[in-house]
Amino acid sequence: MIKCQNCNNTIDTDSVFCKYCGSKIESEERKYTILKCNQCQAENDLDADFCKHCGSNDLIKEEQTDFEFLAKYARFF
Ligand SMILES: [Zn+2]
Ligand SMILES: [Zn+2]
């Protein structure tokens, strides 16, 4: 169980949104880092030297939220 940072109620660990106040639960586990191409915005593997999509070496690290996880649960809200 985790605590909602907004209303302090105890909610399930796998909750995406607090069921009491509806605020979004930020969890480190749902964040991951990608290597994003600054030219074509394609996502690349973290160890890539060049963009697999356009071949550019202008790659930037970016922190992402696991949107697939959110999408899976989005229909419940
Ligand atoms: Zn809450
Ligand atoms: Zn690219």
C-alpha cells in the first residue's frame, strides 16, 4: 500500500490514480529513460550511438512515464 501525496489516504500500490481524490500517483517504477533522437524524435535503445530511424547522432536522454501502463488502466477512469 502507498499513500496519496495529495490527500494522504492509503491506496493500492498499483494504483495509477488515487481513488479518493483522483490525483495521479507518481511512481519511480513507471519512469524509464529513453534515448530520443533530436532530429526525428524516434526512440532508440540506450546504448545506441546513432538513431536507428534517421542515422543522426544527435541523441538525447529523456525520462519517460510508462504510458503503456497508464493506457492499460486509463479505461477505468
Ligand atoms: Zn488522494
Ligand atoms: Zn532520428
